[in-house]
Amino acid sequence: MYKIVKKQPLNPTVTRMEIEAPLIAKKAKPGQFIILRVDENGERIPLTVAGYDREKGTVTIIFQIVGATTEKLNHLNEGECLHDFVGPLGVPTHVDGLKKVCVIGGGVGCAIALPIAEELHAMGAEVTSIIGFRNQDLVILEDEFKACSDHFTLMTLLENGERFDEVIAIGPLIMMKFVCLTTKEYDQKTVVSMNPIMVDGTGMCGGCRLTVGGKTKFACVDGPDFDGHEVDFDEAMSRSRSYTSFERHAYEEACNLFKKEVE
């Protein structure tokens, strides 16, 4: 069992949790993810490692309440435990040798981008962070990004002729698609994280299958990071909508169960 040592709402739909998991904290790196189950009969879901404290033996996760499992997860409080918490999984984000990097985060994707920006900053790289949200009420992690960024802004710098060793874009699929379309015009290397399409997290379900450079890849095994200019985003977005109605039904069922418990 994995104890929740800290729980903090970041906005009305996003929550940060610090989980006691010393073995995972010891090995975790930016860009990797874990798989958790809320209870014995729960669904297995992958969540990106949003931070870790090797001395305390804790791993931080940040999640948006969008389905049945994240709704159940959000009902747990400090001192309660998760049934399963497995990882770290996935290929860590490549940061070696980078000296000037632009990190772009959109919405809850900022939770994935933050540890990458922090790692680059710790290495001495010049970090430009650009984060975006639909409105002011949804803004998260602003102070954390400012602390690890040499330049912090909500506007693109590419039009000003700025060049980077690499642009790292993490967020909704549609956001990453248009970031890549923009950077391609400037021949600017861009890496994207395809965490949003992962389901099983082990390569068995095929739910995160995508086309990269004309070849079939799996986000959970081969990624989650890929060359953004080679990803077929239209195909990925189409596949990501396959289970929308099922997910909505499961979420509504979970909400109804919690309402009955309150009554």
C-alpha cells in the first residue's frame, strides 16, 4: 500500500498528491510515468511523474479529474493509501548536452513539463518556459516554473528570431500539433510527449499506438517522447476519441455512487 502524505488542489479540476514510494523515488527521472490503482478492483491508469524527493522517498503526481478513476482518486485524503503504484516506466526525456531549451506546457500538461524544466535548470541550461491555459482560474504551477526558468512567458518567442537547441512541447494533442506546425516553419527541433493517449502503460493494449515517421510506435514503450514533426497528430487525435462515450458513462456512474454515499 502507498500512503498519500500530501494532497493539494491546484485548481477546481486538478489535484497534486505526494505519494510515499521510496523505491520509485530513488530511480524516477523526468518524462517517466507510473501506473496506479486506487483499490483492488480499480482500473489501472498511467500518470506522469510530476516530481520526486529521493531523501523523503516520495513521488508527486498531478492529475485532472476527467473520468471515473480520477474522480475516485480525488476522493482519497492524506493518510489513506493507493492499492498499487508501479514504476518508473517509460523512456526518460533526453536532456544531456542541451544548453538552451524552450519548454512549452499547456493545461495539465504543465505537470509533465515542470520536472523537465527543473532538471534542465539544475544542469545549468538556459530554460525558456512558455505555459498556457484557457483562463486565469485554471493556471497551475506558475511559481514553480518561474523558479526554474531564465525566461518565463505566455507568448511565443520564435517570431522574434529566438533559436533553441530544442523545443519541448507537452499538453493537449491539438496544442502540440499546432506548436509543431509553427516550429516546423522555422526548422526548429521539437520534441512532444504523447502521454495523453496512453491507457495500459505496458504496450499490451495497443491503445497508445501511433504513427511516427511512417512507422508504428507505442507511446508507453517507445516513448512517451517523440520527434513532434514526425508524429501523425490527426490519427492520434482520432484514436483518442474512440472511448469518449464509455469514459463519460463510467465517470457519471462513479459520481452517482459518491452522491449516494453522501445521502
